[in-house]
Amino acid sequence: MFKITEFTVETIADPFKILEGDRYEFIMDLEVEEDDELFHEEGVILRVIYVVDAGAEKIVKHEFQTGDAGKYIDFEMEDDELEMVAAFCKANLS
């Protein structure tokens, strides 16, 4: 399990109105325990695309990256982590 220590959120523009709903990009700095397989000495960042469409809100994409160079980390979140991150996104929309 990890802890979100800092984050930014931005609205993703869709000038051509191809996508339905509002899309947001969350960039989250994570604190990961050393014994966790996700742990990297450089730190870990979680990038999330979150969509709000007609009352439905959900994560449509997520990826982990190293904190220094933004290198992709091939790792999937567990169900409880997905729920925690989705709740965090919902609570922190501006």
C-alpha cells in the first residue's frame, strides 16, 4: 500500500469535443514502504486520468512512473488501492 503525499490536478482540454464528460489529470507523489515491490529509491509518481460524465466518475487510465526520470513502472493497482485513489480524486476535484 502507498500514501499520497502531494498532488496536482489539471483539466484536460478537449477543443474538438471528441470525448464526452470532463477529464482530469492527477499527478500524485507517493510514499511507498521499502519492502513493497512498487518501491523505487528515486520515488514513485502515479499519473491518473479521471473522468466525470453525467454523474459517473471513474479512473479511465493510470500509470506509475519513477520520481526522477518519469520512467514507466509496469505495475497494476489492487482493488483496494483503486478504490482509495478514486475516492481521493473525487474528493480533490477543483
